[in-house]
Amino acid sequence: SFRKPFIMPRGTASEGLGPLGAIHFDPADPDGLAAAMAAAMDTAPGEPDPTALAARAPTAISGAFLAEIAALVRG
């Protein structure tokens, strides 16, 4: 997130990004996106959770991906 607020629709894929600073909105709410945008502009971003940052570091992501590929190859 480069320590900047970012907005995402609330859903299964986005819930884990809350510790990194994601501001969620309900896509079914007609005012949800506008409220999330206002929150992004009016609220100073906090520091992201260091554990969440480490878990989503490029080396951690690629390492986990390659481990899963290796497991598939081994059967």
C-alpha cells in the first residue's frame, strides 16, 4: 500500500488487507464508495501492521507460490 490509504469493495478477497490500511466499502450501498473516499481524505493513515507487511512481501508471496507449485509437481 506504500503507506497510503486505498479503497476496496468489502468482500472475501479484500478482508485480509485491512491490516495494511484498506478502507472497505459495501458495493451494494449507493453511498458506500463516496463515504469510503471521504474517509480516505479525512483520516490520516495509520502504520500498517508489520506482520501483515511481512506476510505480503514479494519474497513471501513468491516463496509460498513456488512451494505450492513444487507440492503439485511432487503429487
